[in-house]
Amino acid sequence: MSDRKLGLGLLVLLGIGSMIGGGIFNSPTDLISTSNPQATILAWLIGGIGVISLAIVFQLLSNKRPELKGGIYSYAKAGFGDFVGFNSAWGYWLSAFLGNVAFFVLIFKTVNSLLGEGRQLPPFVSFLLASLILWLVHYLQTKGTKSAGVANAIVTVAKLLPLVLVIMFGIFAFKSDIFLVAEWKTKLASSGEATTILNQIKGAMGTILWCFIGVEAAVVLSERAESPKIVGKATVLSLLITLLIYVAISTIAMGVISAKELAEAGTPLADVLSKTLIGPAGAYIVKIGLIVSILGALISWVMLAAEIPYVAAKDGVMPKWFSKENEKGVPINSLIITNLVTQLFLVALLSDKLQNAYYAVFYMATTCILLPYLFSALYALKVIKEDKLKGTDLIIALIATVYSLYVIYAVGLVYLAAAFIMYALGLIVYYFAKKEKGLKFTTSEKVISLLIALIAIYMIVQIALGKIKL
């Protein structure tokens, strides 16, 4: 097998490794803060249906349009032109490197938890260590996609161990009277605040999608796969395995620890294991597992982040500079610029409020990827019409479209508007790509660009005045 090509097993593990990062380890606390256990099950059901629909959309598009090698970016470009394609690629890239920053914040939040009170790392030391890890991962990536894929597979298997322990031992500590909270439809058990079922589900959507970001991983790397035929299968298999793990983890956690206690937990799964036969040692197992998990996700996401600008550059939507490869076939310039920008954003580690930094960055990362997801679903509708496909495909594509729109609303329009600041910066990159080809902005591109720029300026002013806080 070529050094560049990934088989079904590696693609499935890449997909699982991309989705199972820090989100699942913190998700019980994030979820219980906005929704009761019973409503969380409904949220997982809705989120699961939505994400499965997106996965099937990616499978459909990889089967029907195998020539589109760049996944999310390629679908937006093929369906709606260069400008939308560029913004889809840009949004995905933003989400990928912001997600990596969030991972680093969570790593050192967990390290500090392991060290205990009074022995925590100074922020500057965390920043230096994170920088070292980032460039070690960068070095690994320069050795080739296959090498990184094998490393990710090993880490993925290793990080599943604490999750399996939580499920196996947590079942025996599960108590239905803890899980089945009273007045669950009208009052949050974690805070006592008044609520509704719809508000609980809405509040859970951002966390659920954050857990699932990476569902498209195998499709994004379709050019690196042994065969286009295995891409869709790898996407769906990795999703179903991950979904089962997620639902089991959050359900067990909410049935072992009371809502109020869970809402205040720094490492909720560590608290779950501490209440099982494993005892206090379980906390160390989970925290170490979390660190391993995030390191594995970083291996996947640094690869994914660099791939999108590379593919877009080969199509002429981004400057040609991004398309340069090294002798191993790695998009070296794209990898360098991605990690340089990540390095810049690692200043978040200099904050003494790592939890707040984590939430802000992960919501931004989630928001940035929603538009690329939406364009993929919309393109699937076009393909279904062009190819005159069956009604089932149409229903699934409609569900994926509605789900993408709903999560944009659920995560918050404020974060969407803030994302326009970063989309506005992308217009400069798009300008240079057009200039290389001797082209100018079309009328529609000028109008949309002006709108993006105005929203970005408005958000910058509002944030500077303190009227909007992320």
C-alpha cells in the first residue's frame, strides 16, 4: 500500500478519533447545566438523527460525486460556485484550528486538575508546553498521512479504555431515582431554574454537535483513501460506534451523580468512576484518558485542518502557495500556516480562567463549521434532483438541512455574527486567489463580501464597547 493511502480500518479509527476528543469527557456536565436527564435523551435522539442524516449525506455525495476529492469544500464549490466553496473551506479551516486550540486549553485544565490545588502550572509554562506539543504533532504530520493515521489508530484504541470502564462499572452504580428527576419538563434539576422541554433540547444542541464534529473526517481525507467506495462506509461506521458510546456515557453519568453535583464537576467521568468499584483511582484513569484522547484528536485534526486549504488551492479557490507538497505528499505550506495560526491563538492558555476560554473557543469552532455542513446538505438536495434519486434520499437530505439550520439557531446567533469577523479576514485570501487567475470579484461576490464586512465591523465595535460578550 502506498504511504499516502488509508484503508477502511484506519479511516474508521480516524473518524472515531476525530469525534472522540475532549467533548465526551466534559459532556455530562455541559448537558446537565442546560437540560435534565430525560430531556438529554430526547436531545441525543434529535442530535443523533441529525448527525446520522449528515453522515448519510456525506456518504451519498462521496458515492454519487466521487470525483469531488475535498469533501465539504468540494461539495459547496460544485453546488454553489467558487465564492461559496471558498467560504466553506475557510469556515471548516477556522473550525479545525479553533477546535485544536480548545483541545489544548482542555489538556492543561485537566493537567492542573491532576496536579491539585497549589501545584498548578503557571499559565506561561502551559503555553510553552502546548507549543512544544503542537510542533511535535507538526513534525509527525510531515512524515506522511499514513504514518499519522497509524499513530491516530493506536491512540484511539488507547483512549477508549477509560470510556469502556465508565460504561462497564457505571452500569452497576446506576440509580434510576437519580436519573429520573422530578418536574423535568418545567424545572432544571441542576439549578432550579424554570425551563421548557424545547429550551432544554435547544441548550443541549451545541454540546452535542461539538461532540460530533469530525463526522466528515473520512470524507475530507477521501483523496487519501485506498478507494472512494470505502469513504462513505467508514463515515457511517465511525458515527454509529461513536453515537453508542456517547449516549451510554451521558446516560450513566446522569444516573450515578445527582444533577447539582454533576453540574459542578470539573471532570465528571472521573467522579463517576470514583463512585464505582474502582474508587478514587478511577479519577486518575479518566483524567489521563482525557489527555490521551485529546492528543489523539489533535493528530487527526491537525491533518484535517491542513487538508482543506490544500485541496482548495489545487482548485484555484485559494492561493497556489497552499498546494505545495513535501516529498511525502504532505501539504507542507498549508500545514505550516495552520500551525502558525494555532500557535498565535494559544495565547488563550495565558488566561487564568481556562474553563471560560474553553467554552468561548469551542462555541466559535462549532459555529464556524455549521455553514459548511449546511452547504453540504443543500448540495445533496441539488444532486438528488439532478440524479432523480429515491424519496428516501430526499427526506434524509431535508432532515440534514433542517438540522443544520436548527443548530445554527440553537448555538446562538451572537456566535454566528462573531464568526463573520473571521470570515471577513478570509476575503483577503480569496482576493489573492482571484488575482492569481487574473479575475475580479463578481457583482454578487462584492455584495456578499460587503455584507460580511459590515457585520464583522459591527461585531468588533459591539465587543469593544462591551455590549456583546462571548
